Amino acid sequence: MSPSLSLTEVSLASARRIALAAQGFASPRPTGRVDRRHLRKVLDQVGLIQIDSVNVLVRSQELPLFSRLGDHPRTLIPDATADGELFEYWCHEASHLPSSMHRLIRWRMEDARNGTMWPGLRKFAKSKPQFVQEVRDRVYNDGPLVAGDVKTRTGPKGSWWDWDDGKAALEYLFWTGEITAQRRTNDFARMYFAPHHVLPAEVLKAKTPTEREARSELLLLAAKSLGIATASDLLDYHRQRPGVAKPVLAELVQRGELEQVRVEGWRDVAYMVPGAAKPRSVTTRALVSPFDSLVWCRPRIERLWDFHYRIEIYTPQAKRVYGYYVLPFVLGDRIVARVDLKADRQAGVLLVPGAYSEPEVDLKHVVTELAAELKLMAQWLGLDAVKVGDNGDLSSKLSRLCR
């Protein structure tokens, strides 16, 4: 699938706008009441929302809605999950998925039982089948359960992934689709359910496509959500393996469901859904989570925006360049800054330890818009003030505007 001379040429600036539009950043935020309809629209655009437990600012899965909708009820995702519209599964890491996607990942559940995924869990399940069955029966008969309800550990826990047998059994059953899970609001723990207790009957009865059919649909969904993307971008979106998915990608091109294009400065050929939106301008303003689908593929955002981005949560403090929890700031069709953020809930303050501009931006415009976005974020989080620290070239000007 090497590019030919006849491929359409797309400028880098246009590719940026196409990508932003596909991710829901080309439309203005709603001005009235925000409700379930807006959540559905965002999910129709991004396809899934990655889950992360870090809560220094807010759980990461809440931020994609704020980035696209602004101030909104923070119960949208939990309420939709409780009503069976969303479910959790491993897709791009742990993710909130529309329940309509359940049929598209059943091959992955089957692979968890028989294939190459998580061999340690599969080995555990084969070694203790009766115990796993007992845990499954407890979930079906007594659920929902959390890991503590089937705890088998007698000593202290070791590393993060040091699971006891009860937790391992639950996670194996979750991986294989025997049970499903929702997040408990007070401590973020997974609550495990029998699927038919929380997912609509029509979802569970939907016809299961073949693995190849499902992979094909997932690639098309990824192309729709990304707007314009290389093969590696498309495969990364739902964590598909190249050796299996690339032949499916070639079939989509042959059938005309995807078109190949060249993007200015990109080495590899890119793919688009025919008729994808190509806005002449984008006027968005958004702080985006490190785990937002706009930026989670780091090589992609370097290609699109020349933006080198690494989350530094696991970097020792003395070696951090920008801070602990740093969000890219999108303004127009560029990533113009990065902002270190923390919510001091006890004091009711949104803390900004550092704010750093990207090269060749209008600093006055960036600071003005960033201050407005930070005030909106504080309002959304129920915080009373924004307090800016000393780190970064934007901090002094930003501090004055946030007082």
C-alpha cells in the first residue's frame, strides 16, 4: 500500500483541521442545558473514552466531555452507564464504550480465552477452574461485587499488579466477557456484574460478526474519529495488531470505504473516510486530557502539530520538565501551550503550578484565552478560584488575569 503519484495531496494545516473536526472540535460548545444527547454526540465523534484512575485534577475520563462541551453535569457518564448505554472494556486501554460496540469486541473476549492476550490470567484460570467458576457464580447470584468481596490475600499487597486469586478471577472473567463492570463513584473501584443485569437485552442478542468483520468496522470507526490517519494511527485507536489488521485495511481501500491521501511532511500514506469534513477554519479552545483520543497517540501529534508530549506522572519530581499532570491547550487549529493542573478540593482552588507556551504563538491571545478556559474549568469543578504558580513563561501574565 505504498503511495502512488496520483494520490490527493493534503496540506499539514488542512490535516490538522480535519483531525480536529473529526474529534468534535470544529463545532461550537452548547450554550444551553447539556444533557445525554450531547454525550451521545461526543461518543459518536470519538467512539470511546479512555479511563484512568489519576485524580489529581479530575478523573481523566471526565475531561473529554469538558473539552468539547464546556461546563456540563458530571454525572453524564455514570448515568449513561447505569442505564446501559455505556459499558467498560479493554479497547484503547480501559475504556467507556457505547453498548452498541459490544458485538464488535466479542472476538477480543474470545481471544482472551483462547488466544494470546494476558497469558498469565489464562494460565491462572486453567489452574483453578473451580475457583473461577465459584467467583462467576457469586457475581451472577450475589452481585454486584468488588474485589474485596472475594479477597483471598492474608498478607500485605505488593506491587500495583500484585493481585490475589479473587481479583485475578474477576479480571479473567471480565476480560473474557463472562462478567462486566462499572465504576463505584466514591473510590473508583470496579463493581462486577453479570452482563444481563446491566446491558440491554438487544445488545447481548445482537449478532456477533466474524473477527475480520469486526476488525473492519473498528478500522472504519477509527478512521471516522481520526479524520485523517496513517495505518499505525488507525490500528492504535482500538489497539489492533498490524499483522492481522493491515490486510483488512487493504480490503477497505479496495472496496472504496477508505481513500488514501498524502499529507504534507508525512512519510507514510494516510487514510480518510470519503466525504470527511474538511473545514476551512477551526476556532476551538480546549484543555485536553493526557488520555484524550486527540492526543493519546504521541507519534501522531508530533506529525500533526510538532508537539512532543510525554506525561510525567511516573517521572521523579526533580526530573520533570513541565509538571505532574500537564494538559495540552488547543486554540484554533494549533496546540499553543501546555498547563500543569491540580485541584485543591479542600481549599476550593484550581492550582496552576506551571503554564508554558509553544513556539511562535501570540502570547497575549494565548494567555487571554487560557485564563478564560481555566475559569470555566474551575466553575465546572465547583472550585472558587484559580491560583497560578511561578513555573513557565506564561505564569506571570496568566496570574494577573486569573485573580
